[in-house]
Amino acid sequence: MQQKLEKIKLVITDVDGVLTDGQLHYDLHGEAIKSFHVRDGLGIKMLMESGIQVAVLSGRDSAILRRRIADLGITLFFLGKLEKESACFELMKQAGVTPEETAYIGDDTVDLPAFAVCGLSFAVADAPVYVKNASDYVLSLGGGKGAFREISDMILTAQGKSAVFDSAQGFLKSVKNMTQ
């Protein structure tokens, strides 16, 4: 696992069930709210500030999601894309990385094709057992509960960049352009 984490240059994440708890809240006008964990946002920013690209790949599209992506400064994304195998390859191409340099985090059946083509796959703790069984690693945290941050910390630690999250001085060096 350590050797695979050391190679990661791109992390692709699903949204519903990973960056959120998977619940959809609607009013008469459509999707009304979506809750994101602030630690996941900071983990995304710390990866990007440390030279590791982050991409979003979601089967759904919404104004709320587009706003969160913009707030975090993520420029690589596909929204409303259920066929995730070709989308992963396209994101890798855009990022200039290989499958072995790519990690994917998901929570459901729609993510299995992405697991198959990325060098390292993660399932959130509350994913169904068949998704967990298909992943390389099952996280201890659930979707919307900081699971992405768990991956972020693992990658940064493996790459010798943990000072960005485990020391005041390391964090202060990288905080200038961060929003979470």
C-alpha cells in the first residue's frame, strides 16, 4: 500500500456517498441542499497545495455541486457521468498521469468500473460489502464524514508531506490560498 500511495499524483472522487452522506434533499425547485464535510474540503486543498491533483467525477450534476467545486478551485471534473471508466481515463489524460498514479474513492456500484481502471481504489466505510470487496482499501470513515480527508492524510504521509496537516508551521506555509 505504501508504494502505491507514494506514486499518487491524481485523486478522483465520487460525490454523493463520498463527499456527502448520500442523502438528496429536494424542494419544489429541485435539489435544495447538499452537506459537505469541511475536513474533506481542507484535505482536497492540502493535496492540491502539495502538488497532487484532485478531480471530481459524479453521476449527478447540480448547481450546489458546481458551487462547491468552484469554491475549492477544482478544475478537473465530469458531472452527470454515470459511465465512469472512460471518464477516469479522460481525467487521467487531462491531468497527464497514468492509472498507477491515480487513486479513486467511491461508495457504490457505479464506481466499480473506476476501481478497475485506477491504480488504487478506496471504498468509504458505509459502502455495500460488494463495493468494499472490490476496493484496495476500506476507509474507517463514511461518506460525508471525513472519508476524503482520511485518504488525503494517507497520501500526504506516504509522500513525506504530512507537515502540511500535522504541524502548525507546515500548515501555515500552505494556507495562503486555501478555502475549505
